[in-house]
Amino acid sequence: MASKKKRNSLGLAFAIIAAVLIAAVVAGVFLFRARKTPPGLQVATTTKPGAQPPHVRGDPNAPVTLEEFGDFECMPCFVLWPALRNLEHDYGDRLAVIFRNNPMPQHSRALDSACAAEAAGLQGKFWEMHDLLYLQRAKWTRATDPRSEFAELARRLQLDVERFNQDIAGEKVARRVMADRERSAALGLDRTPVVYINARRAELQGDVEKGLRDDIEAALNTRR
């Protein structure tokens, strides 16, 4: 009898987890459908280069470059994050991914989280902090003092926490975030996430990962 109750409890737990995952996927689809690409903003042409050097994951000389303008507090960016990781894994050295910080003014913790990522970047761990910020999003977005949460993430990454706390409010970090925001503004971007593949803006709606995969394949075929 006890083992039967245990099996029922485990079944209920798995059902709850599955329901949460399905709800997240459905929510992601609706969020992206509400953010259709506006007309007239298809090509990334601007004299504003963004922060230099950019944060690149993958081979900088890859035939396809995916440039994301993101906000760590943004729910659609959080939904997009695992899809991009899948693409990075599948395309390997054929895909370079660039992340641009574009914290939205309506998100109260977005700027601080962008600065946390850049401060980690000054110690060579931008992408590690990038992933942790999304992984721990539910925690630091609800924290009374998000910077204490960022410092804890820095400890987990074995950064020099004292230096991290200084850099997060420092001039180097502020300049990098500002440069990315200027690039975003020059492109007329008013939302996150926005993705360009080889300088052409991608449509983020419906099955986002499949759509990006199709765009990457088209870019690879063009290069061939």
C-alpha cells in the first residue's frame, strides 16, 4: 500500500513538472507572437558598432553570425535562451553568437543585471554569468537587493568578488552597456529580444527555434 502511494506521489510530481514546462512553452509562443517584427527594420545597418570587442560565443570567423539584443529580466529573452544554446551546440564552429546588452527601461533590475554580466566579463566570465543570470532569474528578479544576489553568483563563478562589486558600478562597465544601447537605438529597436542573422533581422514568432534554424540554414546556403 505504501509503495502504491509512493508511486502515485511520484506520478503527481512528474505531472506537475510536465504541466509547468508545457505552460512555459505555451507562454513563450504567445509572448513571441505579441512581438512580431515591425516593417522597415530588417537590416542591421548603423555606424554604431556596440561594445568592442563584442562578447562572442563560438568561432568569430564562423560563416553565420547571430547577434542578439537582450535583457536579462525580459521573459521572452529567458524563453529564447535555451533555444540559442541548442543552436550553438548543433552548429558548432559554423555559428558565432554575439550578445548585446539592451536593458529595457520598464524592467527595474535589467540595467543592474547587464552591469553584472559586463563586470564578470572583465574577469573573463561574461558567458558564464550570462547563463547564470538566466538560470537564477526567478531569484534575483524578486530579491530586495539584487546586487547581493549578483555577488553570490560571482562567488559561484570564483571571481574576485571585491573587484566585481567595484566593476559593476565602474566606468568600463557603464561604457560597454552604453555602447550596446547606442547600437540598439541606432537600429530603432524598442523591444527585446531582437536577433539578427548575418545582419538580417529574424522573425521571432511561433516555433522560434525552428525559425532561427531555417534562417541559419538559408545563410549557410547563401555562403556556399
